[in-house]
Amino acid sequence: MTTAAALRDPAGRRRLAGWLAALAIAWPLLQLSEFHPSALFGSGNLQVIGGFLGGFLPPATAPDFLALLGRATLETLAMATAGTALAFLIGAPLGFVTTRALSQSRIGPGPGRVRALALRQLARSLLMVLRAIPEIVWALIFVRALGLGPAAGVLALAITYGGMLGKVYAEVLESTDTAPARALLEAGSGRLGALFYGLLPNCAQELTSYTVYRWECAVRASVVMGFVGAGGLGQLMDQSMKMLNGGEASSILLVFLLLVLLADALSNALRRLLA
């Protein structure tokens, strides 16, 4: 009896109840999403899928296509980099404003307490609006306004990713050790001084890693936006798929894989540098 009691998991019932609750929630959602994996193995479906994937080999290596691929890759990189840079210019100030750990009004009562609270809430609402609308929607709007080309993708990434960066920056700054920043504020330091000397030394690696990750996401998003006319690899992929040219599509996918590996290597290098 003693051995059986010792082996019994004290949190077993709670864990089982949690799994049952998750299953009870997930099952109706899977039904609403019409998720039926068995359809992939239906009669003739595997043959169709195999024939489609077989058309991707071998990858296209024609000089004319490789020249187009190189230009589209540069467009995608430029779009993702410019969009992320503009998103940083939008998200970093808003994240700075919404960080409660840098609020001087939290030290004690003062005349600017209500104004600071209103400004922080306004910045949070703006970040929510920016990230609520997907970048593909913004791309459709800017393609109509600016015409076909990567400029629409840059603006779309800047708006949506600006909201994402600002939110995550504020959360990272607040989740780190805020005691040094608070000490600086109580000693009379300004908010910028508390940010650069109190918060950033503890979370610079995490902020940099997330920013590079967002750039990697921007590369993927720019490919998707190319299908709506924003240029780059996505537009070239759209043309290849419409012409049922699997070799060109596989070459584009290989380049896309190399871009993701480049982003991962860049993130690791920056983390080592900041360490």
C-alpha cells in the first residue's frame, strides 16, 4: 500500500482533467474547420499528389530563369529588410512608451500621472490596431494605391510588424529585472537613461533575436504578398505555378530555404556578438 501510494502521481487527476478538457474543446473546432486527414489517402488522391510533386524535379537551371530568380530574390530581401526597418522605427518608440517599468509616474504621485496613463493606453490601442490587420490585407490596399511592385509590400510589413514589434518589445522589457531601471528613475534619471542602462543590458539578446526572427517572418510574408502583386519571389512563384512549371517552383523553394538558413545564421551571429 505504501509503495502504491508513493508511485501515485499527485497531479495525475488534474492532468487527466486538463487533457479531457482540451480534447472537448479541440474536437468541435476540428469539425468546424473540416479537418479530415483521411481525405489525403482517398482513392486517386495520392497519385495526384505524387504526380504534382514529381513535376518539381529536376529544379530549373536555365540562365534566363536564374537571372529572373536572382532579381526576385534581391527584391524579396529588400522588401523584407526595408519593411522590418520601418517596423522597428514604428514599434520601438511605441514599445518604449507602453513599458510600465519605465513609467516615472509609478514611483509616486505627481501632476503627470493621468496624462502618462492616457498616453500609454493610447499607444497600446494603436499597437493593437496595427497588428490586428494582416499584412496581406494592407498589401492589397497599397497595391491598389501604389500599383504593382515591392513598395506596397514594404508599407504593409511596416504597419503590421510595427504593431507586433512594439507589443513584444514592451513585454520583454517588462519581463526582465526592472530593479535597476527603477533605481535609476528614483535617483532622478530620465526614462531613456533607465532604458539604456537599466533594462537593455539584461534583454538585448532577446530583443535582437526576436527582431531577426521578425525579419525572417518578413521574408516569408513578402513571398506571400508577391501573389497579390507585391513583386519578389512570390510573384515569380505565382507565374510558375500558373504555368504548371514545377521545376521553376522547386528552384524558388530552394532559394527560399537558403534565405531562412541565412536568417538563422544571422540571428546566431548577433547573439554571440551581444554575449
